[in-house]
Amino acid sequence: MFPRSAVLALVLVWASPGGGVDRLTPEQKRLNIESFEHVWTTVRDKHWDPKLGGLDWQAVHDELLPQLERAATMEQARAVMEDMLSRLKQTHFDIVPATVYQEMEGDKGPGRTGIEVRVVEGRALVVSTEPDSPAAKSGVTPGWEIDRVDGKPLAPGLRKIDRNFRHSTLHDLMLEQAVFTRLAGGEGSHVKVGFRDARGRSTTIDMERARPRGSEFSFGNLPPLYFWVESRKVRPDVGYIRFNLFFAPETLNKAVENAVKDCAGCRGFIVDLRGNLGGIGGLAPGVAGWFLDQPGLRLGDMFLRSAKLKFVVFPRPSPFRGPLAILMDGCSASTSEIFAGGMQDLKRARVFGMRSAGAALPSMFERLPNGDGFQYAIANYISEGGKQLEGAGVIPDETAGPTRHELLEGRDPALDRALAWIESSRN
Amino acid sequence: MKRLPIRRTLAACAVMVLAAAGARLRAADDLPKAETILDKSVEATGGKAAFEKTHNMVITGSMELAAAGIKGSMVITKAEPDKSLVEIDLAGIGSVKQGYDGKVAWEINPMQGARIKDGDEKISSKREAHFHEENWRDDYKKVETVGAETVDGKDSYKLVLTPNEGSPVTQYYDKKTGLLVKSKMTVNTPNGDLEAETLFSDYRKEGDLLVAHKIQQTAAGQDIALTFDSYKFNVDLGKDKFDLPEDIKALVKK
């Protein structure tokens, strides 16, 4: 359950040789065979089910290797490897063409504009700007559309990603990441962002990238990550907390504790996990403990190759017992989904927003010798209600995603619906 | 070795943060009795008289989950008859504490907060806290030698120890030295029972006792290395060392 941001960051710095429809050179054929063997061996050695559900993996290898050896183009070679993975009949085992990676390259350092973006119907929309960020200081507001970065249009790349991930729950996350990485760069470096503002006028703003929001935290082999948490009352009697990662356990739990204590008499509480990419899995039940008062409950089970781990929740001394709303979107992943899916199954929370990224497992991305990407999951996760979140995501109880018009009007449909539900729960 | 208190406590500590050689079984009647092997181990690690002169101990060291790049420091404090406090500071996670005061088994960690252990987990904590474990007969209702195996290049006896409460533990003792070299046990955690395999090495004398300075544990597919730098015995711990923390007291009152 490593934060996908870190995984993606690793992906982004890799070089990416091109694919294309040209016929393969002997060297490319050799690299494809090497890639095929790597994919096959990785699944054999790392899949959580050593029996692969009864699949004769060796037979799959022996059947498909000759086809790979006959492949004349990258597309044909890729299709053979995708065929191999499709025999597993499981999501999040995928071959990602090298050209897709090229669209996500560009993250050169911890400098940010402070723009939070979502791609809605092919358009990259600003959904918020971080306080005191370069974007906020430049007057950028929610609803503005980003159409080019450093003079390069976004649309062609977004269309390519849209095609490749159209049927994947990762669709929204991949689109968001593509824009995010275009905007990111070294701290102090400049980026020219082309917008269509509220009136539809084109405008270009030169921004100097600043340090990312929050504090830098390290955990194990992960590169340093920036963590932030904010809480307030969105109404006098409704508490609200949002954080970008399940990270920095002492800081996060203290923030949740304070928010809950400040809201002891509140009518309702909102946990906003939109854009939260996950983090340390054990923090999902840890945070859940602030909202559950019954011992012995769990959010779900994770099945590793050598063990089954239960996500047991231990109620905190004075948990919040009123209506709980959780906000999600397509950029909510991993530990966020474990938290939201489990709380939804326990009927402790109602979920508002968009379907989550369906990346509830510690899935890994690697780059293959032939330049393509390889994604594979190393564990299975089943929520308390028996749902497999991987590849499916958390389905909101009430679907609500923003349009450009709503954003320009300063509205937040998911938050509005959550507030309305809390209001209706008063009696 | 100050054997069992250290071994069992550290084995549990390692699993808390996580998330054999081939058998050459021999006929049981060819093997020494388990009681003989366990008594020999007590003698090999200092002898009963040396253990009886010890009333408390403080162990300091470090731990590492190399694959994940996670490191931390740890302090283990134990006192007779059955008090225990384990304090671990893990980079990126924070401070983890576990204790047993003779009645209540508890844990406070940055992920889940404070909780009281019960069931099999409490039984394990209680047994781990038993200070004079050289009196192993107090803890185990049945011990049995079930075979011989090679562990880390050492010919060893394989014993199964059945505690008065809880699951059996398998332990391996070096035939030559009598020292414990490996254990296999089911560790009860709130997230489920995990099979843990632990190797003990780098035995060196501390005071009158021979103790392991390195432990390598594998559980749930993760390897944890523990290294102990310092053992202190019969130190002034103060009166309240094992008192329940306020968060735990609040849970006890509930």
C-alpha cells in the first residue's frame, strides 16, 4: 500500500524508448523475449496465490513464447504479453505501452504550482488552488481550464491516455497524473500555463514553482513525500477534515483527534479523501477508530502469499458517533479505498463523489527491458462486505462530480450532497 | 544466556511492527528428553544460580526491516515476577509501546492508538513477561523432543513446548553448545495469527549470563533484524516504570 504517487514518480523518471509499428530489429526481439520472461516469472513468484487459481502457468508460457518469437511488431509482442496476463482474469495486471509513459514524464523535482486538477470530459479543470500557492497568488480559480503547458497542448496526450485507460478504474488518476507531472518541476523553476478563464478567454500565466504544500516526511525506502492535513467546520455543526496521504501516523491521528474533539457536539462529520493516494495501510483502521465505538469490527482482509492480515479497528476513547460522510473521486486510491470501502460496508459512513481508482492493493509498476510498463498486484484485498476493491473501486452511495460551470460558480457538488444528507439526518 | 525472557519478548516485538534446514527426523527414543535439553540450555547460558541473582534487566538495541528500508531503536525493560515494557521508536512511524503489569496487557502505537490485549494475545504477553523463565516448568505443561535438524549449519534438537495456555512453540537447540538457535511459533496479533520463524545468534557473555545479540525473524513474508547493544541487570527502575499509561487506564475503567 505504498502511495501511488511514489510509484508513479519512479515511473516518471525512467527513460522510455519508443514503440511504434515499425518491424522489430533483432535487438528489439531479444528485449521482448526478456520482457516476456520477466513478466511470467514475476507473476509466478509474487502473485498472492501461488497456485494462480489452478491456472497452468507453465503451459501458458510454453503456448505463448513461440507466438512472441514470431511477433513482427511491438504491438504484436505487447498483445502476446497482454494475452498472458489476461489468463489470470484479474485486474491490475497490465502492459502499458512505452508511448503512454512519455505523456506522463516531466516530474523533475519538488516544485509545484499549487493547482489541483481533474480531467472532466477531456478537459483539464482546476478544482482548487492551494493556499498561498503560485496559482492562488496568480488569481487562478476553480473552473479554469488548462489547455497548454509551456506552449504544448494537453489535449493530444490526454486523448491517448483516455484511449488506453478508458475501461480501467485508473482512468481519472492517469489523466490527472499526466497534467500534474506537466505542471511539476524543480522548485524555483518557471512554467507557462495556458488557461481558459471564467469568461472563456485564453490567458497564459508564468508561474514560479514553489515547495509542495505540507511537511516533508520519509518512510522506509520511499522518496520523501509531502504530507498535509487541514480541518475546519464547514458549517457551525459539521466537522471536516482532509489530508493528502495516509502518512505521518502521529501527526495525522493527532489532527483527526483534535478535529473530532472540536466537533463533539456536531451534527455530522465529513472526511474528504478526494485526491488522497493512500499510504500506510495500517492507518486506515487507525483513523476509522475515531468514528467507530464498537470493538471487534474490521475494514476488511488482505491476502498476501504467506499470510492473511485483518484490518481490525480499535475504537478510540471518545469517537465521533454522528452521521459520517466520506468524499471520494477517481484520484482516491489505496488506503483511502480501504478506509472508505470498509466504513461503507460497516454502514458507518455514506460515500459521496465519484468512483475511486480501484487500486486498493499494493500494486507495483516496473519498466520492462523493451521499454513498456508492467503493473502487477502482490496481494488481494477483500472489504468487510466481501467486495474486491481492486479494479472495481469504491462506488459512491451518491455520485457527484464537478462540472466546469459548477466550479466557476464556486460549488462543490459532492460536498453539497454530503451536507444535505447530514442535514436530512438531523431528525 | 538470559534466555527465554529475551527471546520471547523480542520475537513478539518483531512481529508487532510488521505488519529451516531440512528435517532429518530420528526415532523419538533415540533422542534426549526435552527436559534434559532445556535444563542444559539453562546451564549453558549461566546456570540457575546466575539467573536467580537477576531481578530485572534493561536491553537496548536496534531493529531493521531491510527490504522496506525501515529502521528503529528499541528498549526492553523487564522485572520479576512478570512485568514487561517494550519501547520502540520507528522512523516514519513513531513510538510504539507494549507492556504487561502483571494484570493488564496493553499496547499504544501511532497507527491504532491505545488498546488492551485480551484472549490469546494476552496469554502470550503474560508468558513473555514471566521473568524467571529459567523455571520453564512453570510455563509449559508438556515438552517433547521430536527430532533433530540442521539449523544454520548447526546440528540441533527440535523440541515442541506446549504452554499451560496458548499454542505450542517449536524450538531448536544446538547439540554442542545447548544454546537456543531457532524458534517457530504462532504470534497472536490483532491483525491475525502469524507464523514466525526466529534465528538467534551472536551469543556473548553479559555479566554472568550468555545472551544472544542478534535475532533474525521472518513473519508475513517480511524479514526483521534485531541487534542488541547493551544488557543491564539489576538496575534502579523506579517505582512507576510498569504503571499503566493514562490512555490505558482510561480503557481499563470502561
